[in-house]
Amino acid sequence: MFSIIGTIIIGFIAGVIAKFLMPGNNEPSGFILTTILGIVGAFVATFIGQAVGWYGPNQGAGFIGAIVGAVVVLAIYGFVAGRSRTTTL
């Protein structure tokens, strides 16, 4: 149970840091969406890390892994959101 709560807390912080690290990310996404994407990034980093063997079955992603996962999720979101915005115009 604590690993899920820990992943959420680390993902929250990682999402905020990833928002600052993304170069040229001028998406008007708010604080809540950024933190949700950061939490998703932490869960993605945990899942991939466990699948590759970097983390054990009950281990979550580390802080750096969560930031990398959050940056990847934010980049994918920015690409998909940017693409959908241009196709609807």
C-alpha cells in the first residue's frame, strides 16, 4: 500500500520538475494536469523498470526514474495534444 502512495507522491514532485525541464513546452496545461501526468509517468517508470528488471516486484521507480517517466509522458502528451489541436482547425 505504501509503495502506491510513495509512487503518487514522487510522481507529483516529478511532474512539477518535468514541467520545468521540458524545453519549449508552452502547453496551457494547468498544475493539476501536470501533476497527473507526472504521477502517470512515475507509474510508467515503475512498470517499465520492473519489466526490465531494474526494480523488484514491490519496488517503485526512484526519483530520477520518475522524472524521466514524467518527461516522456509530458512529451507524448504535448505531441498528441499539439497534433489534435492542428487537425481540428
